Amino acid sequence: QVQLVESGGGLVQPGGSLRLSCAASGFTFSRNAMTWYRQAPGKERELVASISGAGNTINIGDSVKGRFTISRDNAKNTLYLQMNSLKPDDTAVYYCYLWYYGKAYWGQGTQVTVSS
């Protein structure tokens, strides 16, 4: 069965960096696009970044463009989100997402808190 497990969240000061990981299993990782979403308290879930299966097509959300980078290691079945120059507005739960054979799969999420 499909499993997505995020890690790497935590508390960081404004201007700091974090790298999130999403370990994937139960499907052919390299053949599937993957996406990071986030949801802040009281706000709708927001697309952060997406990447194609081969990693050659990337989309980055406007609110994080120039600060966040999405990547993947298909040999390790792992998706990454490098977050730099973090701001308090980046505080949210970050989710790994897969659309697979007509069904949406979400990880459990990892909390990122940006605060001094």
C-alpha cells in the first residue's frame, strides 16, 4: 500500500533553514509526480512545490519562490523540500502528496514553526 512519511520539521528562527523529507513506498516512485503542500492554522491548504517523476519539471509556489527548492532522489524513494530564509508566515504543517490511479494520498504531515 502507498505510504508517505514526512520528517525534518521543527522550530527554527526567522532567516533559518530546514530540509524536509518524505519517504515513499508502495508504488513506483520514479514514475510519479510528487507535491508538497502546507496548511497554516485557520488557512486553506496551499501548494508549495511539485516535481515530475524524472525531476525535470518543477513548479514552485509564488509565496516561496526563490527561497524553497524541491528535489527528489529516486534511488532512495525520497522527496525533499529545502527551505531557506524562513519567515514566520511559513509556519504550517507540511504534507507530502501523491495522486495515484485516481486517488489522493497524503502523509501525516510535519510541523514547521518559524519563530524567534
